[in-house]
Amino acid sequence: MGSSIILKLLNVTTYYRDKKAPKWYLPYGYGANDIELNNISLHIYKGEALAIIGEAESSKALIGRLLSGEIKPDKGKVVRKRDVFFADISDKKQQDDTVHNYVSEAVSLFSDNGKTNKTEELIKEAQLNEQTSQQINQLSDISYANLLFVLAKHSKASVIIFNHIIEHLDDTFVEQAIALSESYIEDNLTIISIDDNLERVEQTSNYATWISHGQLRMTGSVSEVFSQYREHESDWQSLETEDERSNFDLDWKKKRTRVPELSYNFRRTERYEHINTPHAITRFWTILLSCLAALLFVAVLLFNNVGVMNMGNDVNHASIQTKHKDTYEEKLAYGINLKNKVKLKGLNHNKNISAKRYAFLTITGENSKNYRIILDNKQYTIPKNQIRYFDPAGLFEKHSLKALSPYIHSKYSKFNEFYNGNLHKSHKKVTDSLKPKDDKDNRLVTPILQQPMSMIFNDRNDLTGFVVPIKDKAKLKKKFNIDSDFWIVKSGDGYFMADVKNNKWIYIEL
């Protein structure tokens, strides 16, 4: 499996979309029980054939639609770095085009559609040459799955996502699916199979994820995850009464309905759009409706000249001044501490923390003076002049690792695949392979034992980058015409930042 992440779900939560429109007096229409996916984080790598499995109603199929970009999450972030071919068995009923037109349109989107008779070849390969004039939505699930598989295979997309396709394939196509998976792994490409047929996806996968009650329950090797899942399903099948079934997995059912904590890319107003109406809001609407009723009653009385009083025109109006508040504007960016140490002040809590040099901080908002930082689900503030601002959406020079490696310490440049293979793993897991200095194992920046390198951890305490010495600084500045103390360059899936003043490279992969 390659070390480069190609797809990410970061703290993703999604709510049911088939809920009826809320009543006008219930503006906060979604309830906790409407959460379909709750706070899922998933990293998918190049060279990975990932099986996503789970019990019925676990919402695993929704993950495919999120990864493909077909829908967006209500909370969290989806990151896609390459082209994706998405095949979903449930799309069949929405397709009223003929087989020929459907395939022809798909072929026109392929990057190498050179052959004029490509459409006919693919229809024949899908064994549908007798059904070219038939509408897609009239095909059987098996025929539609076979067709989507053929199209996916010939699309040569970097990522293929099969949503309940493998389980519907004709037996003659299953061997082809196994061969396609093997070739994608060998070519360092990615296949994701979301499926209920364990026997089939077990043969087409080299890694597995178990989704349970809208949450990530387990991820690991195919044998390990499938074994645990089969044991879980066996326990479920052994239950006899409805009461036993309702109490099965009760802790996971409760966690699914727990509204996630506020985090970046999920504003407070967005958060409360989807939970049950707070008591304060209920009281507000009750009082508002009562006031409106009273005003209507008074208007009726006045219209009928009942209770009208003559009053003088000399009215004193008190002047009301509203004090301007320096509120935070929502945003998602990052900050890097280039100083020896800076202080993060707790926002809405009393805890203050120190961040040492090269701490990589997630910015969720800013006002005229400060940035708002999130760390371990708590918010902090820091003056803008204390950290170096970094917006990954900015325009940066692009250089390959090969071009930069003569100026990077050899411990990283020669073994970068090993080091980068640990990126996005948790602090706890990464220390198994990258041993920290025991007395300096810091939450944000940790030196590696007996190496001239340090690890950088993000707001979720996952490894996000490294600090490495610059080699031949004078030659580096001359080669790339660097005339400042800080230089940022895009390279592959990450960013190299040269802290020229302190003679250090900072590599960050988001």
C-alpha cells in the first residue's frame, strides 16, 4: 500500500435527507435520532483496495456518496485528490436513457476514448448487446452492475468506488473484479467496495473498515475486521426476542444519537440547525406567539375605537448606543509558530497552554486582533502577530521532492516513504514506529529519538508533518532565489516550508 492519502473523511456527520419539511413553528427540524453518520474520520491510501462493511441500516452506503462528492456532509470535511469513478446500484432507477446512449455518454468522459466503436465494444463486454435499446432503469440489478463494472474498469480512474456493485455481479464477472483489484493495488491506485457480500469483497480487498450504527467501529486487516464482524453478526442472529434485539449494541445506538461537539468547518448556527429545539427557543416562540396574539387583539380594539386615549405629542426618546463587539469571522486556515514559545489563551474556559516552535495550529476564526484556534476540541485565542499564517488554498511554487532533496537532510530525503507512511496516524500509534524522546514527548512537537527530526501533531493529535534540518542553505537560497526568511513550496501531497532563519524544513501534509 502506498503512503499517500488520496481520500479523506474528517469528522464527518450527515443527517437524514428524506425527512419531511419541518413545521413552520419547529425551525430546528432535525432531531438527534436523525443522525445518519456521526463524526467519522477515514483515510484511504493509494494502493488500497478497501472493503467497507456493516450491518443493515449502518449507513455505510452513504460513505460512498460522500467520498464521490455526490453529496456534502453537514459537518466535517471531505478531501479528494484524484479523479473518481463512482458506481452505485441505487442509481439505476433514476436512469431513463437507453443502454447505448448511457454508455456513449460515459465513454465521452473517458480520458482515452480514441476508438470510435468503443461504445459497442463495452456493451458487448457487459453482455448487453441484445439490450442496447432498453432503458437503464428496466435492466435487472445484475445487468446494471455488470455494465457499471465494465465502465469502471475502462475508465482507468485513479479511484473506483463500488456501492453494492460486487454483490450483484454475475459470477462470470467476479473473477474480473478480483483481477481488477489486484492490478489497482499493483499500480498504486485505489478501489473501494461498499458491500454486503462478505465472501466476494474479502477476495477483492486488502484492507477493511467496519461501519456500525453510523460510526467507525473498526479498521484493519481484512482477516481481523471480517472475523470480528462475523462474530458480531452471529451474536445478532442468536437473539430470539424483540427485547433482546432492541438492547443489542445499545451503547453504539446511543452514541449515534449524540450530537457531535463543535469543531472547525461546523459553525455554531449550523450545529443547532439539526438538533431538537432547546427549551429557551421553545419559550421564545411561546412568548412571541403570545405577544403577536395580544397585539392583534389590541389592533382590533383600536380599529373599533375601544379604549382609545388622547396623549400629547411631547415624547422623550432615550438614546440607545450599541457597543461594537469584535466578533470572530469563521474560516479554516492554519498557523505555524516560528518563535521559541507562544501562549494560547483559553476561550470560554480558563485553561491556557504553551505552544513550542513549529507547532502547527488550526485556525477556525479571526477578528481584528486575534486568531481563534481549536485544539483537542477546545478553543483558544492568540494574537495575530504571534504566529505565521498559512492558507493551503494560496498560490505557491511547485517543486518535486527530487528537486528539493539536495537541500534536505538525508535522514528524511532518503527514507521519506517510511516517515510519510506514518502521517495521519494518532500520536499513540505513531510512537510505535517513530520513537520519541521520552522526556520531550510533547502534545504538539516531539523530537524523534536519535534522529535530527521532530514530529508535528495537529489539532486532533494526529501526525501531520516533520521538522528536518536544511542542508546547504546558501545553495538553496541561490537555486530558488529565496530572499526572505520563510519560503513555502507545494510538493506532491504536502507543503515544504523553509524556515531559513532557523535552518529548518517544515513538511506538512494536510
